[in-house]
Amino acid sequence: MSWETVIGLEVHVQLLTESKIFSATPTRYGASPNTQAGLIDLGYPGVLPVLNRRAVELAVRFGLAIGATVSRRSVFARKNYFYPDLPKGYQISQYDQPIVQGGALEIPLPEGIVKRVGITRAHLEEDAGKSVHDRFPEASGIDLNRAGTPLLEIVSEPDLRSPTQAVAYLKALHTLVRYLAISDGNLQEGSFRCDANLSVRPTGETRLGIRSEIKNLNSFRFVEQALRYEADRQVQLLEAGGQVVQETRLYDPDRRETRPLRSKEEAHDYRYFPDPDLLPLVLEETFIDEVRSALPELPTAKRERFQSAYGLGAYDAAVLTQSRDLADYYESAHRAGAPDSKLLANWILGEVLAKLNRDHLEIDQVPVPASMLALLLVRIADGTLSGPLAKTVFETLWAGEGSVDEIIDARGLRQVSDTGALEQVIEDTIAAHATQWTEYCAGRDKLLGFFVGQVMQATQGRANPQTLNALIQKRRERSG
């Protein structure tokens, strides 16, 4: 039997606010346990929550960016459950009246097509604390620093049909929230976490199968691995005559398998009801218009502009616009005078990204300013540097050892384009390799590379490759 996989994702995005969603407690990552938990976060009797305006603004920004309906009136509810890292015994969230409803995200797929994934809703809520199981030999610790941190939970429609599509959606969403500056999207720190709902059904069936929820996936690689395992598990179970049980599962990356955590709760299990300490959130049109006017150029629009304005291919444009900082670096270099849009893209996608990866740096930490990269490419275009010499200069720039022209002069790296000087080196090379020259003149064309290499070695890589090739071939014509 042929099977179809159906996937929907719930992504928890930690919002970029300086304080928590209902208190003035800071949200700085990495503080000592339980040093960033105030009375409101700890659920002390008699304290009252006060909504963080900045969190509302960031949620509205997201809703406008995906073409959703921003609710002029939304309601906070209490989601009731017991867990040691939830001091109040309930989580303040939104249920039937969220701040964002509908909308969609377009994602590029490897096949070269663009898929539209519907967004069911995005709602504001507070994060819970964190249980720590590896610090004490026979006990678990509770760190409540994270309790009350503002989250935007983004729930997709079950429109995804493979783990590959799910990862593409997550990457597009990750790019978007960073473009909008509503989250730093740091997966390692838990700023971007994913719960995945997956079911399978016979191909052609319209009804959804029974789903499993896989909790707290914090890397794109783990999402893909977990979904592939779970889809295979469900198919094997059904083909063996069994039934899928609706449950919550955890992914074990060491064993690359999912395993049961608990039976899956339904909405009524949480006994949602409007929070009596919080008034309904009512947004004025002027507030929404202010947020709309401050929206940046979005990733899809920027990608299309990079293709039309700079003549880049779809792949180059997609990679360069995958982060706002990377796109800004490209455009800054272009404005600084980089002479060739494609060459600039090649250098950023090649040398710059390779060294950022090697040194574990982000693009905003790049040690070579965009203006300096532009000048380096000018020196390639005006014949001062060859490609290999330019890479030597770039490595020195990366180490912070001067400007482009200072490095060229200090190291004697100017490309040799003087035909008289090159012709003399060619003659010396021919004299040293007479047998090979005779074979080259007799028609063994592959030896051209040999002679180019010898002259390059003799000039320490400073010979102009185009001039050198032309001179060697002209010398062969005279010999013939």
C-alpha cells in the first residue's frame, strides 16, 4: 500500500523583549538558576500580571508579515495543568481568541517549486520554567528563570507532506522571524523550538489519520530525523495490522528514534477559561498602522529583487537573503563599488561564508568590512590581482593585517601583466623543459597547463593568467 505523510508544526518563538510578558523581570539568557524569577513569575498570591506592550507589537508585526488577520480583540486564558516547573499551576496563553489568525508562508522546495503553507493561528503565551535532570545524582532541579518569558506560538495547517518540506518550512519561518527582528531564533538557547504533529494515511484518502506529537525538537536535523523515523514507525505498525495511538513522544537523537512520553491531551483536559486578572486585549487601528509602517522588506520580496536588480540566479539570491545581515553585507559591498554583482556573490558565498563557518562567527562579526571586500574585487577587475592572489590578500584582511592596497604593496602581490617580463620567463621555462615544449608544439595541447603552472611558480603566482595563456599560445604559433 502507498502511504501519504501529513505534518503540522507548532513553533514556539521566544520574543525579543527586555522583560517578561507579564512582569518587569529581565529575560537575559545564561543567568544563574532562579535569579531572574520575580513574584509574578513565581505565582505568589496577590500579585497581578501586566501585559508587555512590546510583546504585543512583535506579535502584530508577525501577523502583518504573513498576511494574517490581526485580531482587534483577543483574550488571554489560563491553561491548567500541574508540572513542577509551572509554579502557578496554570500557564497564561490564548485559546479561542488569539491575536493572529490565518495567513500563510511560502516556502521554496528543492524541486524548484514554491509551496504555500497555511498558518492556523499565532498566539501569545508565557513560557514555563525548566526541569534540570543532570545536575544532581538522585534528584531533579527546577530553574524558573525562563518562567514568564514571552512566546509566540505559531501553528501551521497540516499542509506539509514530508520531513523535507517540514524542514524547508522551519527554515523559512526562522528566516522570517529574524528578518522581522521579533526573535534571535537561537535554537541552542531554546529561542526557536518545534513540536511536530505527524500522521499517515493511504494515498488518496482525505481523512486525517491518528497523529503523534513529537515534543521539543531544537535543530533542523533532529526534526528531519524524528519525522522520518515516526512516519516509518506508523506505516510499519499499520501494515502489521496495528493501530496508531494518539500520544506525545520524545525524540532520542542518540538512538535516532521516538519513544512514548504520555497520552496526548485534548483541549478540554486543560480546562481553558479567560484569565480573570487580564482584560481582553483591544488593539486600535493607529497602533496596527504604526507597526505596519515599520515593517522591513520581507525575505521573498528581497529574494526577487536580488534576482531582478543584480541579475543573480535563484540559488545565489536565496542564500544571500537567508538572513537580513547577510543581504545587507552584500548590498553594502555593492554600494561601495564592487564591479561585478555575480563575482561579489561568489566571493561572499565562497570565501566569506567558508571563513565564518571555520571561525564559528556570525555575519555581523565578519572582520572584513563590506567596503574592503568591494575594493578587493576592484583590484581583481583592474588587473592588479589575480584570483589566487586576491585570496591571499583576503586571508590577510581577515587576520586584520592592513588594508587591501597596503597588503598588496607590503607583500609584492601585484599581478605581472607586462608582456616583456612574462615573455622572458616563458623563454626560460621553455629552455628548462625542451622535451615538453616539443611535444606541446606537436599537438599535445594538455601541456599548456603544465607551462602555465611553471610560469606561475616562477612568478610566485603573480602572472596574469589571461595574458600568460595568450603569450604561450602565440609562442607556439611562432615555433610551428
